[in-house]
Amino acid sequence: MKGAIICCLQDLVVKKFGPDKRKKIPISVGQGKNQMITELQDVDDAVLKVIGSACKTTAAALMQAVDAFDDYQGNVYLSRFYNPYYIKA
């Protein structure tokens, strides 16, 4: 999987819950504090633990998190990269 999934999730957590919650997530899944994941980086699927950790850290149910992620990714996060496609003619 690509790191864009993790980057989007981390961005969503910061926007909805603040940077303090974001800082707690990588520690709880065994990533180093300063480890950085980029959008194009190949990420091992074991990093999917980040999703479970984000749910636990933010007290969100899994389906709520999935719905929020889907909405955020499609309407906010990806529009940064594909802005020309989002602009109405």
C-alpha cells in the first residue's frame, strides 16, 4: 500500500482532534517518533495498525472512522493533489 493512506489519516486526525492526538498514534504502533511516511512511499500492510490505533486514540468506532476517512480523503485531501479536476469550468 502507498503511504498516502497513512498521510491522509494523520492529516484527518490533526484537523479533527488536534496535533496532540496525532502525536500519540505512531508511538502506539511502534513507529519511531521522528519516522516520516511520504505519500509515494511503499508501506507494509502491517502499518494498518495505525487505523486501529487512531480509533482507540480518538475514541471513534471503526465504521465512523472509515466513513470520516472516506469523506475527508475524497473531499479535502485529494483535492490538494488533483485540484484542476475539482475546479468547475
